[in-house]
Amino acid sequence: MKKIEEIFNFQETTDACVMCGKCIPVCTIHQVNADEVTSPRGFIQLLGQYQQGNLELDKNAKDIFESCFLCTNCVDVCPNSLPTDMVIEEVRADIADKFGIAWFKKGIFYLLEHRKVMDIVMKFGFMFKTCALAQDEKDRGLRARFSFPMVKKGRLLPSMSKISFLNSHPEEILAPKQEEKNMRVALFIGCLANYNYLGIGESLVEILKELNIDIFIPKEQLCCGAPAYFTGNVSSVERMTKANIEYFESFMDECDAMLIPEATCSAMVKHDWQVFFKNHNMPEWEARAKKVAEKIHMATAWLDDNTELQALLKTKGTFDTSVTYHDPCHAKKVQNIYKQPRNLLAPNYPMIEMSDSDRCCGFGGVTMQTEKFHFAELAGKPKAVMIKETKAHYVSAECSACRVQLSEALNNAEVETIFKNPLELIAEALKK
């Protein structure tokens, strides 16, 4: 495969940057590491120099380009809408090609590509988790008993389940009442919701049953490819996206929609697949990805826009427990989704807005959560303070990556607020 700079013109982005600096105040990495080099316009200028041959892709450049959180804040405020996040994602392909990919990342991506192997690994992990992990006292996840590669002692990790969501349900779940034409939706569950946070999928199934909607759970679905894409593992992304598209095409015409209860997965499938194929000169696959994307929806957005769920929730009782909502970067900035989850939570929960709901929580992907976790910790601290100031019982976001990051930040800051996906809160409200 050609190097990305032979396909993608970084210089066009560099030339279009007017150096206005609007991106700097909102840049997540610049907020925790105030260096012009690791700012959006700094990244852009360096990429231009790289394409011209004036910048060697050495370990220092690697360190710089891997420091971006890919939060898209810069794209959101840029007067020219420059795709800074996308060009960084693409140069990481060259970084991976030159320096290789760390062994533990290769292991992660292998498991994400091979669902059956992942199922076995997670079962063993569940059986022996108490050897290395302890249940957090606030039930936010599992705490590392000692340090091991890329994970320090005491760090909070996602919970583990014996059986994945995909293996817990039949492929077809018919609505309780069969009418002449029931709506039928497919579910793309996302890896964290499949293996770690099973309550998300279970809640979505309960909600769809309450709405009398038939459910199809595609058992052969693979990871959306986002972790590999953000790391520069082009071959892994290509294999997973093509396999998923071919599989989705086999049943998509028989479904009204495919729902994804994860912001990052939804943005990847609906937006980034097309970007990836375009940048890598695969027009046929770009067109197929675009066709598939027509029926892809974030779960709360589709439920609010296409069903009577909000009206149904208004007939239920209210809770005393308040909720503050965090806007995932890949929901609000990439997909313009932020009203719908609030619309579905507001009938039953007192809503308290934090001072900056769409400030990035600091998850940032595999590299940021391993080799650069000190940056992720710094980015999470101000978010934990904002959540604490609301005094809300729950913080909610339709993103399990945000859940991992915010649970750690809240725990470190000794904040009592608990994270719940909006679908979990909605399912609880329907039981009142």
C-alpha cells in the first residue's frame, strides 16, 4: 500500500490554515500541555513540512503526532473547517509503518478482529480477574491490585462479564405484540458494551420491547475499527470495515435502521469509514460505506426522532436523582447529536447542566490510555471538577470510552457521582 502522503495532500491543509489561533484555547492537548508544537495549527504546519521533506518522521515527531486526543474541538471552531483530526489520523499510518505497532496494541487489535478468540479471552479474564483486579467499592469497575504493563497499581478498569451481550441473546427478538408491520432494527453493540458494560445493550433491548419493535442482533459483527484507525493500523481497519460492510449489506434492506449506543462507534461507521476509503483511494468501498451509513443511527437520536418514546416517558414517574449530561466529542461535534439524549432524560430526571458539557473528557484512544496516560489523567481532572460542582447523582453520556475515562477521573477526585449510559437511565424510568 502507498504511504499516505503519496495519496493525501497534507500541504493543502497547511496552506489553508490562516494561523488565527481560534483552535488553541479549545485544544485538549494544549490545555494540559501548553506547547505551540502540540496545538492544532502546530500539527498542521509540521504536516506540511513533513510532506515537503523538511521534517523527518523520527521519534520526536512520532511523540508529537501521537499526543493529539482527536477530540475535533479544533475542527468545530476553525473558520475554514480544516480536518486536523483526520490528517493526524492519516499520518499515524506512516508512523505505524515506520516504527511498527507495540506488541500489546497488536494483541488488542487481533482480539478485536477475531470475535471468537476475544470471547474465550474475556471468559478466562472473568474467571481469574480477582487474581489481579478488585471490585471498586462504588461499583464503577475493577481496580488493579498491582502494576502491570501500561497499567499502574490502583487504576480503574472496566468491569468484566462472563458472557458477552452478543452471546446472551438470540439473533431475533420479536416484539411482544406482532402487528401487520412491526418496525425492525438491527443493533451494533460496540466492544465495551459487548464485553464490559452489558447494561447498555440490555437496556436498549428493554426499551425496544416496550416500543413494540422487532430486534435483530447480527452475531457476526466485528469491531467498528476505531481503536485501530486512531492508532494508524491501516490493514486492520481495512479488514474489519470491509468485513462489516459485506455483512451489513446482507441484512440492511430488511431493517428500518441499525442502532449504535456508542458515540465513537457510530461516528466511525457513519462518517469515518467513508473518510478512510476516500483517503486510501478505494471509491467502490467508499460508496458502499456511504450506502450502509444511510441506516446507521446513534440509539438515542433515532429513538427520539422516530418513536413515541419521549411521550411514553412523560407518562412515567419522576426520580429525585439528578443527572448531568456530558457531550461525547464524537456525538456533538461529529454527528451534531446532543439534544436527543437530553429530551429522553428530562421527563423523569432533574437535569443539571455542567459549566462546559462538551469539553473533552480526555479518553483519546489506545495510545493515550496506555503510553500517554498522564495526559489523559490531566485532561480528566477539570471534567471531574465540573461534574462535582453540579452535585448531580449521575453523569451520563452515550459513550463507553467516556465512561472509562470519567469513572477514573471521578474516582481519583473522590466525587460521588456515578456514570450511567442514558439508555440505562431511560430503561429504569420505563419501569416506574
